[in-house]
Amino acid sequence: MRVAFFGSTEFSCLIFKALLESAHQVVAVTTQPDHPAGRKLTLCPTPVCLDAGDLGIPVFKPERVRNNPDYRAQLSACRPEAFLLASYGQIIPKKILALTEWPLNVHPSPLPLLRGPSPVRNTLLNGWTDTECCIMRMTPRVDDGDVMLRRPLAVPATWNYLELKTALGALGGRLAVEALDQVAAGVYTLTPQNHARATYSRMYDRSDTLIDWKRPAPELENFVRAWDPDIGALTTLPDGRRLKVWRARAELVMSDPAGDEIEPGTVLMTTKKAAWIETGELALRLLEVQPENKPRMPIDSFLAGNVLNAGECLGVHTN
């Protein structure tokens, strides 16, 4: 089939790679415009644009696909028989969807759960032990189309955001090719979603990465995994310096023998190789951290050069 691909992220690249290795022909790529990056704010293309650049495939970078007749005409001229979208970043309007009978979307969640832009991150924030990847037929609304294929994926307790995203991307690539094969053969099944069960993920910013020490330690362990390795869960040291927590584990630590109430965020105990922080339930053992203006390091390396005393308090937490 002649396929127009829509994608902008590293997750998209995994789907794009599987599509390029299939029997289907990529006739166009649509990705987000070049974006400023680095201290000099140099304009950089998206990962998908970099992958497609040397392949001789037309690459479109519209600021907006909605109300854009020039872009629509360019895409139509490529004569796509199907669309394949994966983490593109814009909702595709009716006039664009009408260019093909088969606008397909790769979505890494058990639809109708976690529709929206951040399902992978939310999977970890929710502490799920399994998830799914789905191929659905797009509509002009957010991720509510009929599902053609879905496959489960177990989520090991040690996986971070990159590991989960990579596994879902690999699964999504295989599913996308399978879906296109089924459409080409005229043998497929479309199952409507149960819209009454729908939940939604949302876009996040750096303010969402602040550690709220009043939350239970198991939740904070998942919270840390969700921001690793691209952003980092953030707190502050007793002297006010920022500290990113990259790996942590919930553990049971003996409480204060005097029975006093311990403020969440308080350093309960340290050794030369470990540090435990009070939370709303259980303790969080820090395993890998990054102090301000320093590289990531194991907690024992941090403690070798920094004093962290029992009774001191980390960070801020929300009400």
C-alpha cells in the first residue's frame, strides 16, 4: 500500500523503521516543524525528519494541518492509500482524513484508557504492571476511533520511561505493519471503543516533576521511573540546591522509636552507601541521583562528597 506517515518523536521513529522494512511504500512524511534546541536555540528537525531526510521521501512540516489547503493539496498529490500516525502532535482534521479510506493511528495504551498525548508516561505514573498497544482508525476526535488490533505488554517493575517507550514502539511497529497487511488483503475487524470507560492523559511540564514527599513511597518509586531518563524527578537538598532522583525503591524502615510524627521528606537514615527518606507511607531509598550542575551518580558517590544528615528535610511538597 502507498502510505503517508505522520510522526515527530523517537517513538514515531520505531514505527517508521518497521514501516520502511515492510512491503508497503512510504510516499510522504508529515512531521512537526524544526524546533529550537540547546543554549543557542538552534533550529533542529524532529527525529522522524532526520530518519526520512536521506530517503528521497517528500517531507512536510506544516505549522498547522488544519485549515491548510496548500498542505492538503501537496499530500493529496502523493496519492496515499493509507495514513499511519504515531505520536505526531496534531489532531488530523476531517478534510485531511478524507484523503484516504484508511487513516490508522498507533496508540500505546489499552484504549479507551489513556487517550491523549502522554499514555506511556501515565502508564508508569499509574504503576500499571501491564498495558497494550492499539491500532485504531482515526477520527477527528482524540483517540476514539474503532480499534483494528491490540496486543498486551507486561511492564516490569524496573522499567523506566525509555524502556517502556522502546518496547511499545517495537510492538507498535509490528502491529502497524500487520494492520496494513490486513487492509491490503481486505481481511480485518474493527471494534468500537466503549466511550463510557474512556480516560485521558495530558501534556506535562517540569512543574509536574516535583516530588511530593507526602505521597506513599511505592507511588514515588513509580513517579521516579516515569521521568527517567529524559527529565528527572526533582526535589531540593537541605541547602536549597536542586536534586534530581533517577532511581529509587520503596522500603520499610523502622520508625522513630519515640513515636514522634516524622515530616515527609525527612532524612530517616544514611550510611556510606544508602539514604532513606520519609514519605506518606514507607520510606524511599535513593539509588541514583543528580545534584545541581553535576552528572548522574549512584547514591554512594553522592554521599561520598555531600553531607546528608538524619533529621534534615528534602524538598517541598504540595498541600
